Amino acid sequence: MRQADKVGPLAGFSAGEVTRQASATVTVATPGQGFTDITDAVAAFVRESGLRHGMVSVFCRHTSASLTIQENADPDVRTDLMTALDGFAPRHGHYVHGMEGPDDMPAHIRTMLTDSGLTVPLRDGRLALGTWQGIYLIEHRDRGHRREIVLSALGR
């Protein structure tokens, strides 16, 4: 079977000039290690931008916190993901960098494994996320922090 037989045709194709842009910063207070759902804040930014079609960029301005798009239905998924990150970058590994505490270097590794920035398409003025997807800030440090998220949207 040819590869072309496995991929369907383009659906809902749309083209147009980029006529608007918007940007803002949102601060998220994290309670400590774990996932904070920021989907509603990003969606509110999109609504305020007035854009109907285009894309939104979500960027975390930190090296010990990160972003992900992940399942939003079952919180056990996020618990299991934190367990997996603990396995990849344990808190008390033998790291050279340790000036900021035993949770700092693992936080940098976890950020490297995940994302500091995401891009989400906009369709009809809404985030084009799947049914069970949400946008999360992942705090990798043990104590809470105030994290800055930069939002930027382009489109029409």
C-alpha cells in the first residue's frame, strides 16, 4: 500500500491574509510541583483578541517550569506523568548544579524533556484542541512560584 493511500485529503482548507495580532502576559501562581490547567486563560485571551482563524503561541518564561497539551479528563494521567518525570530526572540524583536546592537541576531536565512553548491553531474563534485536551503549566519545583506565560496570536 502506498503512503498516499493512508493519508486522507485536506479537509476544511482555509486561506487568508494575516490581518491582526495580539499579545499579553498572564501570571500563574503554582502551588508547587504538578500541573496547572491554563486552558481557560488562553481561551479568554483568544476571545479578547477577536481573532477567528490563525494561531496562538503560549510561551513559558522559565527554565524550571514548562508547558504541555495533555488529557484533561482523568487526573490520574497527570499523576502518572509526574511519576514518569520523577523516573527520568529524580530529585536526589548526582547532579553538579545544586546551588538552588535538590529540586532545581531535575526541574531543568524536566523542562528540557517537555516544552517551553506551544502553538495551537485557532478555528472559528476557538482553540482547535481535541475533545480531551487541555493546556497545562507544569511546575517542576517543589514549592510554588509565580510563572509568567507570554501569549501571542496571529491571524484574521
